[in-house]
Amino acid sequence: MWLIVGIFIRSSVCEIAIPPQPNISRYDYLLVPLARHYRMSNLAVNFCLENDVRLLSSSEELDTINALLHGHMDWMVVTVHYSTQCGQMRFFQNVFLAATYRSLEEMVSSMDYECYDAAGFYMVTVADRMLNETSIVQVFGTLWKYRIINVVFIAPLSGANYRAYSFDPYQHTSFCGSIQLVRVDRYVGHRWQILSHWFRGSMRNFHGCPLRIGTIEAKPFSMVQQRGGKTVYMGLEVDIMKAIARRLNFSFEFVTPPGRVKWGVLRAGNSTGLMGMILRAEVDFGFGAVGHSPNRSQMLRSSYPGIITQMIMAIPPRRPHTSLEKLFQPFSPSAWTLIVVCYSVLCALSVVVCYGRRHPSVERMPGMFYTFWIILLGGPGGNVRRHSTRIYVISLLLNAFVVRNLYQSALFRYLKSSDLASSKLHTYDDINAAGLYYYMYPTSRIFFVDNPWVNNRIRTLHDEELDWDEVMYNISQHRLPGVLTLPLESISYYVKYHGQRGMVYVGQDTGISYYIGFHFPRMSALKDPFDRLLHRFYDAGLIVHWKRSFRDNPNTWIHKNEDKDNVPTPLHLHQLSGGFYLWAFCTLLTIGVFVTEVVRFKINSASRH
């Protein structure tokens, strides 16, 4: 099998001479742990040496690498750096080699954090056999400053004996965040005793140590309530965080951004709000409906998504019909036109036939227009004597029967319906054609600013303290000419508790995937323990269970409304009032005609006298 050895040297290039058959058994103290912990990942192993080593033809560090190449050339890809600087590379598996404790301290203190993965693995060793635990603590302290936690220091002792140290900054409540040496193994008789315990994950138990958590009001992810004079935090992300706190055994303190800024702006300098608090490491981590984005991934560290949802448009309902409008809804305008035209033609034809010429064979129908109206509404239509006239009246009755029953069956459905339907705003084209705007908070705008269907119609809500429940209510009442961009869970929560007051819906084809997670400072060791637990929560179905508690309500949620059609419900006043409005109008018309008839009668009587 071929061996690929990448040698990266700043400002100079050096060749490493590999002796044909070195004695590698004396290096088993390092080679065996490398094979045990680094082999399975199939990633390159980065060796970091002192700058002075490149000037020497032979040294303990170079001999160690020579032995390593001979002992593990079948699987290991090696990179060698004579500096803790790296350029564009980022290393996950690392070995630091130095001659003395002092040179190791200098090498670690000059580390470029961007070159080394905080979640990676680090083995550190020196050639000096004079044990110096103070120096080891100082090296660990520098690594902890970068929040590098998976470190094992192999300290040489007299003879062929070695001792392996690690550290746990949360080993005891009295020493939270401080370096406490932990002896993890010893090399006696040419073998390590408990090699499997080396990288055992010291962040699995915080022993009650406190963490500062930044959060904001973002329904239903994080909400603040006052209970008995105390501030209580609750919400979907709060529940997930509390479950993680119980499993990792840490206490917590909530911190909110000052002023009226919530999420704030994340930038290299002068970041504001929650993002600024996380970037400056004023808190250990933060949350509040904060989704993953390229900018946040570059400047912060983000956990595995705790909530996978959609960023989608909250759209208004269809404008409600008035009680009078409902009386005309059973037929379309073209159907109404057909009915009016046909019955007008029938009335005109009947007048021409019955009243145009006085002939004994033509039977006159008294009150022609009144008779047609009675027939259309289901009345008898008066007595007729001739068979031809009866057939003509029967044809009118049959036609009126069909028209009247179609109208009544559809009218009942319109009168009975009390739930508003969603407006047809399910695509960007529908929203744009309706002339509506896209209202967004700054934290949502970054996901749509490059969307050509949306970016020209975005209206930014700069006041982050503005309650989005009130914005959705204004949309539901058609007071705001637009749609609101929010996570689906926020819209569901509004519908659950405020849907009866003002219903909103979601645009079916207007959403994008939105991954909400916990966000940490760039130098943080919390990502890995959080990710482990979030994966376990998903496997156990807990995330779905927590989401349901803030979403489901069979009385208001959109997809539940269809079930209500099968349940008999009484009609309400607003559903029947249209008929009474029509009656009132006809009564006023009757009074007006009656007054006109009285006036005409008096005028005619006066003219006769």
C-alpha cells in the first residue's frame, strides 16, 4: 500500500530521512495510542514540531516521526508543521512534540485557533523526563482558553515509564471552569493500562456548574412570564435546553440583551443583541428561534438543529362575505344573468300573448308578473282553465322547482359556514399579483434577500420588540397589506391561542427549510455534548412530542376544520341576518309604494270633484 506523506513547512522545506529499520519498540508509548484512537477516523494526523527542529539533522521528535512512519505506514496519512500556524488548513487529529516543557508552552501559546478544531483530538508529549505538573497545567490552561478539551498529555518519567494526564474544567462545583489535572493512565511494563479511557468525554457531567444562557422573547421557542413575582422562562427551546441541562447536570442563568434589540446584527465589529452577546462570549450559548445561516456558521458555532421546521408566509384569510353577500353566493354572476334574462323574456312573451290581442282562444292570466314571482318562490300560481295554459304553467313550475332547489341547497351551505377559508396566496406569484408586501424581521430577511420573487417587495420590521402576534392579527383583519414571514411553529402557536380572534393561514408553496439550533461562541466546547443529546432526543421522538404541545389544538388548527363539517351545529344570528335585511328593505319599499298609492288616490279623488 502506498504511503502519502504531506510535509508543510513555513518559509522553508526540509526532508525527513527515514532510516531503513529503526527500533520502534521504544516509541510504543505513542504509537499504540495513535493506532487505538486515530486509526478509525481515516483522517490525516498532524504533527506539530518546534521551529528549531528543522535546523537539526536528528532529534527526538524526528526520530519519533520516523518510527511512526515505519510502524503505521499501512494506514496513516501524516502532515508535519514546524509551527502552530496553518494557513488555510484545519486539523482534527493532532500530536504536539517538543523537547522541553518551556518550548511546549511557547508552541501552544502561539497557536492559531482557526487551524485547530475544538472538537478534535490532541496528544501532547515532551522529551524532558523531569515531570513538571505546573507546566502541564499551564499548557492545559492555554488549550482551555481555546475551549479545546479532548487533550491527553503524555509525560515521560524515569526509565521507560510514562504518565497520561487530562483535565476536566467542570469536575467539581467548587472549581467550575478551572484546570484540575486528572491522571487517566500510566505506561508500565511497556503497555498502557486503561487506554480506552483516554478521550472519555469530560463534558458529560458538569457537576452542577452554572452556565450563562442568552435568550429573547420568541414565541413559542422562548417566552417570559411573571409568576409570583418571579421571572419564569418557558417555551419549546427552553424545554429542550432544560432536558439537556438535566442530562449534563449543569445549572443555568438566563440573560437577555439590553434595550429594544432582540436578535441584533452579527458582524465582525460592533455586533448587537443576542448575536453580539454570543460572539463576545458574554454567554456560554444562546437561543431564540435562531436558524442556521452561512454567516452564523462562520462567526459562531452552531449545534445540530434542535428543531427542523419551515420559514414560511403567514397569509390572511379570504375576505369574509357579509350576510347580504351570502344570499348571492349560491349562483355565479353568469348564472344570475341567465336566470334574470330568461324570466324577463318569459314574462315579456306571456304579456304579449295574453294581453297583446283580445281573442277568445287566449286565456288571460291575472297579475302576470306577480304570478311568475309566486311560481319562482314555490307558490301555486293561480287557477287556469285551458289545458294549454296548464301545460305552460307546469313548465314554469318545473323550471322554478329546479332553480329554487339548487339555490336553497347551496344557500344553506353558505349560510351555515362560519369558518373563514384561506385566501389563494399559496405561491410568490399569487402574493405579488395581489399587490401584497412581505413583512419580515431582520433575522428572517437574510434568508429571502436573494430571492428574485421576493426581494423587491420586502418590508423590514426594524422594531424587533414588535409582537408578531399583533402583526398576524392585523393581517387576519386585512389591516396590513401583506404577509408575514415566520417559522411555522410560531404561526401554529398563534393559531392555537388566537385563531378564534383572527385566523391566519400558511402559504403552501412559500416556505424554505429552517434549521433552529443552539449557538455558541466561536471558542466553545459545548457543541459536541449538545449534539450527542439532540441526536438521542430525535431518536426517542421527544422533539416531536415537545413540538405538539405548542401546536395542536383541534378547535382551531387548519387541518382540523374539515372534521367539523360532520358535526351538527346551530345557526347563529349573523348567518340568518341577511334574510332579515332583505325583508327590511322590501318592507321599506312597500311603505314607499303604499304612500305613493295613497297620494295618487287623493289626487285622483280631488280631480274628480
